[in-house]
Amino acid sequence: MSRIATVLGALVLVSAAACAAPTEDTTAPEGTSQDEVHAFSSVTELATIQGGAPLRTTATHAYFRSASRATTAIARVALGGGPVETFYTVDQGDDVGDFVIDGAEMFVVVLHANGMGALAKIPLATGQATTLVAGTGLSNMAALTTDATHVYVASRSDVVRLSKAGVALAPESIAEKQEDAFGIAVDGSNVYWATHGKGNPAIGCTPGEGIIHVRPKSGGPERALVTGEDCPVWLGISGGTLTWRTFLGQLRSVSTAGGWAWTTAAGVMSYDATSDGAALYYAATTPFGNSYIFRSSKLVPVPMPIASTRISGRDQIIETVQAAGRDVLYVQRDREANTTRLMRLR
């Protein structure tokens, strides 16, 4: 069998959804082709870092959690390369949870040593934090997202929203008494979140109990879009499609209108996925033990590996993937060498 045929055979094994419904809007900008939108040719190292996830980007910088024995902070590095800079440092004993960037502002979960937490707003121009709400039960698995007016938070038993202006006296409840809410997403009309179910204390969750929920932003009853999922740990949205990663390493998707859910990929190793508006990117391992950044789009429904991202060995892990304009960034950890690098796919 030729090498090309071998690789194509591996791709069929990696994707359990070669003929599944498409997951992303692949409309290319006017005057460009799909290939021009996705013409990646090289991988370069932006920086050797401490930490990595969450990883977020702006038009100029990549921001990521950075942790050492002395401090925990959000650091950043220019997308064009350069030194790693400390952007925001939490107090000793505190930690950084999820954070999102919305225009010129960052919203971040600050986790206190006493088990409580706070939600802070930080202008990117100054790095000076303002607390939106403090003393809440935010966990290290709290997930954030934003729309034009609000910050939405899913944290274990509660799903809430707060004004981005910080004028609310208390968070507004979206859903209460949830069974481990771990991911959240919004569109123009609805709030979506994922829950694990009652769970098993021995392993943290029970496969088959996960639910993808939806509720209108304007109010009304919540309902289940999908049930019977295997512990969803991340939730994203793009082009009318919700995608989540399961604890068992699958990417699953469903239309925001509901219907049958499908498996986008298996063997996923990155915590999250990312979209550039034309395709979905994530890290996965083939049956031969090699890992790649994979790309899935309407034009090529079978996920295709980007050849220049190949890594080998069980000690090599791609932890998180993030779109950055025409580039894709990812954090690659080498457990044997005890190094973590921020990489740029261009």
C-alpha cells in the first residue's frame, strides 16, 4: 500500500464522521478561494512558556496563563514574535481560571485559595483589573463567553450573566441547580451550556449523562438540545453549529436548531477546538500514534491533518488550539523534556 493510501486510511479511522453533516460555515471572502484561505506552509515557535491554556488572541498578541513557583499570571507575546510579557498577575495563592477577550477588554475568573472566586474586567491597554463580582462560588472549571452587553458564566451548579459595564448588583441567573456545568456559548438569541450529569465521585463524571442545554436570552424555559453525552468539557459555537469535546476524546456537534448530533472526530487530544470562520481546527492522534492539527470544513468533510504539525511520541501533547486571523496557534508540551512552547501555524 502506498504511503498516501496509508495516510488516507488513518484519516478514515480518526474521523467517525466522514459523511456527517458539515460543522462550519466555509464561505470564503469574496475574490478568494478556499485553498487561499487555508494555505498553511510553516510552523514557527513564538516562545518557550510556562503554562499555556487558556490561550486567547487579539490582532496583535497571544495571551495565556503563565505559572511558576513564585507567581501566577496572564502573560502575552506578540504574534510577530518577541519577548514574553507579564500582563496581569494575581495575588499569591490565587489562580487564573478561564478568560475571554472582547474588543479592548479581557474578562477573567480569579480563583482564591479559600475556594471562592471573582470575575474581573481588565482593559488591554492598562492591565488594571476592576472586579465585577466577588465572593462567588466560581470553580477552576468555570467557563466564560460574552455578547455585546453581557458576560456569561457557567460554573458547576449555576449559569449566570453580568453586565459588561459592571453596573449589576448581582449576577442574573440563567439556570440554577445544574449538574456540573462546564462549557458555555451564545449567539444572537440563545444561551447554550453543557453539563456532566450527577457524576461518579470516583472518576468525576459518568459517560452518557451529559446534556447540551439551550435557553432564550430573553427568558423562557430551558430545554435539552442533546442528551446522553460523554462528559462534555468544552463547548464552542460557529456558523450555527455547536461543537463540544467529550472527556473520552471525541468532538461532537449539533445544529443550534437541534436535531441529530454527530461525531466530528475521535482521538482528540487538545482541550478545545477553534474556528477561523471557514474551518474547524483541533489536535488529534492517529491510530499510528502521531499527532497533528486537523482541519475540517464543508469543502473537505473528512478531517485532514496539516502535515507541518506532525509530532510523535506519547510525551508530546498539543494542549490547546486557537485561531489568530489567518494563523493558528497551539501550545505544545513535551513532558519528557519538561518544556512548553507556543507555536504558530502560518
